[in-house]
Amino acid sequence: MLLPIADGRALRTTIGHLIARHRLELAAVVVLQVLAALAGLAGPLIIGRLIDAMTRGAADAATVDLALVILVTTVVVQAILTRFAQLTSLRLGETVFARLRERFLESVLALPLSTVEIAGTGDLLSRTTSDIDSVAQIVRFGVPRLLITGVTAILTALAAALVNPLLALVLLAGSPLLWAGTRWYMKRSKAGYRRQLASYGRLVGVVGETVEGASTIDALDLAAAQRRKIDEALRERRNAEWYTLGLRSVWYPVTTLGLLLPVVLVLLVGGIMIGGGLATAGQVAAIALYSMQLAGPVEELVTWMDRIQVGTTALARIVGVEQVPADREPGDARPQSDRLVAEDVRFSYRDGTEVLHGVDLAPTPGERIAIVGPSGSGKSTFGRLLTGIAAPTSGRVTLGGVELTRLPIPELRERVALVTQEQHVFVGTLADNLRLAAPQALETELIEALRVVGAAGWLRALPQGLNTRVGSGGVVLTPAQAQQVALARLVLLDPQTLVLDEATSLIDPRAARGLERALDRVLEGRTVIAIAHRLHTARDADRVVVMRDGRITEAGSHDELVALGGEYAGLWNAWHGTAGEPPTH
Ligand code: ADP
């Protein structure tokens, strides 16, 4: 499944809004460009007049000198005006693009997590990179050039019509060719470009997956299969490129012909018209010069049409991200207490395959609950529902009477947080990483949070302390350190309820015990639901919940369950008998 792509209407609305918002700047660009183009039109007119005067024998040295001075002046004026027109239009392009990029970033950040998981990163990545690049090209250069060349072309045609309307008609000779060729091309290229961009997303996805999973691929000897996948993605990419290249190789020659035809015809028809007394030599010269001046802008217009095609396809993919429906609609109700209740919770990732079959859990505030059970029994899924990352397919998870998915996310996170073993260290300073949870936190608070999770030692060893750059390109933190950073974020976020999904599993047992003891102090008074792989976590909990095949099969204190002699007792005895845990507790 790919992320949505905006349709024509949504796209027109977006572009309409952008134009409306920048209409003043747009008007300034057009006015400047009209003036510049007018200055550029004087040349052929003056030369035409001069030719006619010479033909009549009425041109003396003074007239020629005057014409030359005027010519040079108009060229200088045109250059100055063009400079300001370009500057204004480029500035406009940059502003519009910056707006677009900010809007896009906002919509990407607002994407529901489940959508990102399903759509895969390739699609999103290609939209944030190559699609943004194509749009940048259009907005920064395409739109400004389009304005400039459009205005120039129209004014040039008008000027020719003023010189000699009949002969100016010949300028239209290439239009049918241009029109038909462009139409033929546009009809086919839209789908072609869409396919080309999608194929790029696929390629990025496969290559990224190969790089990330390199050691797995080596270990399982999957190189051949992976190579086939890459080859296939490359082949699709090549075919898509090949197709649009084929289209261009027809369209370009037709366009060139359409542009040259008027130049040749003006001279031919002009010659005949001079013979018939319908035009002067000067008029023919002027219009021939105009027709040549027209070729540049028109050719540029037509080429930009092509790139704009790519750009609008890319824009449709970017605007499409905004159309992902929100997975929740926050209401006005606010929790009356911190009591978390899961009632008859069922959940399916795919229609028809339920992985949770009616689970109930109601921790009393301050309770420590451990969830244990075999892998695949639904513990992590339940943890996601308990923290409101997804809504149950049926049943309810409420906090103080309000469904979790009806709370705005920032507010939800201040009350209920999930810590998993996938911890990401963002590129930036250590302080930046911690302030993600609490933007206003003081340095002393950051240091205290790190101390609580047992990171004071390595913090001291960092060259610039909190201001050390971490993440890729900076100091690389070990998985255990990354996990401590994540836990320190939690200390700062200070939620009443925490779901720890194997949160300490990457830390070696001794360190984990130390960390857990440190955490114990922080967790004092909070509700903690720990999805436990180490059973000593379960032994220390107030209540142990055993899950199997998407159901809770046993619940009670450690001692009760051991005495019961059921599934937990079996797990405990097996673990206690064999585990190499030091008996230090
Ligand atoms: P546990 O945490 O106990 O190991 P999980 O909650 O991860 O169990 O998985 C429960 C069931 O849901 C398993 O059958 C697993 O295959 C399935 N499952 C987990 N994540 C997904 C997903 N993203 N899409 C589809 N099925 C999933």
C-alpha cells in the first residue's frame, strides 16, 4: 500500500491558495517583466524603421546615429529591468517553496504511526527527497521562468501584430504543430512520470532494506534473492525512464520544427507581400526578428511544461501526504483520574485475523504489573493499545473515563508513555535528544534525569557533556546508553502511567538490574505495566498477568501463581532452574 496521491482538484486548490497568498509579489514580477519585455521589443522596430528609411533614401548619418543610441539605451534598460524581474521572481519562488516544505514537514510529522508502518519508508523517503527536489526546481526556477517567458512571448506577438497584422499572422504557423505535439505528449507523459517516481520509491526501499539488513542477508545467504529484487526494481526503473525518454524523442523534434517554421515562412510570405505592396522590407525584417525572438521563450515554455509535468506529479504526491486521514479525533473530554482501564479489547492487524481476543486489565494507580507469556502471544500489541498508539478494533481502553485515542497526542503522552527496545538517538546534542521530551527543561534537570537512569558516569566522560553531538556523525552511543537516554526522556516527560516493552532487554543483566533499581525510585507511585522477558521483573511486580494466544490465562501475585502450579509456575521453575542470573536480589 502506498500513501495517497492528491487528485487534480486538491492540487488546484493548493496552487490557488499559494497564488492568492502571494498575489502582490506575483503582480510585481509581472509588471517588472512587462517593462523589461517592452524594452526588448524596441530593437527590431528601430531596425525595421531604419531599413525602410534607407530604402526610401531618407536616412542620413544623424538618423543612423540616433537609432544606434536608442538601440543601446533600450538594451541597457532591458538588462537592468530583467535583473530586477529575475531577482523578484526568484525571491518569490524561494518563499513559496519554503512554505510548501514547512507544510509538508508538518503533515509528515502528523502522520499516524500505523500508516507509516504500513506504507513503508521507501515511499515516504522518496517523497521527502526526490519529489521535494522536483517541486523545488519548479517553484524556484520553473514558475519564475514561465512568468517571464510567457509575458515576453505574448508581448512579442503583439508587437509584431502592430508592425504588420497580416504578416504577423504567419507567426501562428507553427502553433498547430506545437499544440498537437504537446497534447500528444502530455496525454502519455503524466502516467509515465507517475510510474517513474513510484519506481524510484521502490528502488530506494529495496536498496535501503539491503543496506540495513546486510548482516542478516549475509548470515542467511540471501544475497542472490536480494540481488534479484534489486535487479527487478532497477529494471522497472529503467523501463519507466525508457518510456518517457521515448516520448520526449518524438516531442522535441516536433517542437523544434514548430518553432522554425514561422521564421522561414515570414521571410517567404514577406517577400511575396513586398512584391504585392502589402508590406515594406523594414516590416518584414522587424517581424522576422520578432519571430526569432519568439523562438527562445516559446521553446523554454514548452520545455518547462515537461518539467512542470514531473513537478506537478511530485506535488500531487507531496500534497497526498496531507490527505492521510488522521487515525484519531481528539475530543474535549479530559481524564478525571489516572485510572487506566482496558475492557474486552480485541485487535486485528488485518481483517479476519484477530490477535487479541477480549483482554481486560485495570491496574490500580500505582500498581506494578508484569505481563509475561510466550513470544507472539500479543503482549506488544496489547502494550500499543494500552498507550493509545492504535485504537482497539473493538472494546475500549480508557484513562479516567476518556478513550485514549480521543485525547490529543501531546496530552496523552504526558500521562501514558510507551518505552520499547527500539530507541533512536537523533542527530544533535545530547541535550537536544533529552529536550524532545521536555523542551523547557533546564540543564540541571537534564543532568538529574541522566543521573537517575544511571548515566552520570558516561555523561562525565563525554567531551562536551550535555552539548556533545551524538547520533550518526557524532559520538555513537551503545544500545544500552541509547536506552538510558530514552528512559531519561521518560523521567523528564513524567507520565503517571508507563508501559515498558522489554525496555531493559538490551542492557546486560547486571546493568539492567542496576538500572531497574534506579528506575524503581523514579517509578515510585506510578502505574507501571512491564512486558517482561526476565522473570525477576515478574517476581517484583504486584501482579503478574500471563498471556497466551491473545488472551489472559492467569493473573495474580508471583507467589499465588507459583502456588497455583499452572503455566507461570512452569515458566518460573524452568527459568529459575536454568537461568544464569546472579542470585544477588
Ligand atoms: P508478543 O509481544 O507477545 O511477542 P505481538 O504482540 O508482537 O506478540 O504479536 C501478536 C501477534 O500479532 C503475532 O501473531 C504477530 O505475528 C502479530 N503481529 C504483530 N505485529 C504485527 C503487524 N505489524 N502486522 C501484522 N501482524 C502482526
